[in-house]
Amino acid sequence: MISGYENLARATFLSTPTTELRMSSTYGGMLEGYPCKPINDMKVRGLQRQAERAFPSTPVHLVPPSCEYPDQTAGAFGPVEVLPSVACIGAFRSTAVAPELDSVLHRSALTVVWFQAGLDVPSGEDADLVLRSIRWEELAQDYEL
């Protein structure tokens, strides 16, 4: 069994040209309204759809975001609910999951969608535990080069 750290190390080849990391402001461009459950649900679905369109041949895994509930007066759409400030899409590549596949001809891939508080690139032990706990063998898909 691969530990969480080794799992992220296997999936996170952020320095290789075959891996891509996209970061954007969660509420960037929001001119009206306030962060609440309906808005956040749209943001999460939109980011997931964006990942699916950008990487159509790769499975997409959404890490359920955590929300903060500041002590503010609820508006027309319910209480204030704030997602982390940075929305992320990461395209990860690694060796093939299936051991019977030829390691020269096959790789595995997974696109991960998550939200985080800062602009730091997640890596190693500094990465969020939720990212380090991604079950690569269960979620990634093998493909032939």
C-alpha cells in the first residue's frame, strides 16, 4: 500500500512538462451577491466542468471543499459560506497503475479539482492531507502512449 506522501509524490510531477496546474481566484469576477451555498455550488460545478472540458480523456476527481461560515448576517440566499480563495485544477501523470501493462508504453493520468487558501504549489509533506490521501490506484486511468 502506498502511503499518502508517496501517493502524492507519485501523482505530483509538477516539474515535468506533462503535468499542468491551473490556479484562479475562487470569487474572481463576482460583481454582485455574496458567497453562499447556491453560489458555491455553481463555482464547484463550474470548476469541475472546466476540468472535464480541458482534459476530456482523463478522469476528474473533485476534492470536496471545506467552507468557512463567518459570523455575518444571512442574505436572501442563506448564510454566508466562504470557499477557500484559490480554485485549482491539476493534471497529473504517473506510471501505469496496472502492473501487467508495459511500463514503456503505458502511463496513468488523473485530473484533480480542489480549493486551497493560498497560492502555494502543493508538494510533499506541505501539501494538504486531503491531497496526499488521494487514492491514485483507484482513481487514475491507464492509457497507452
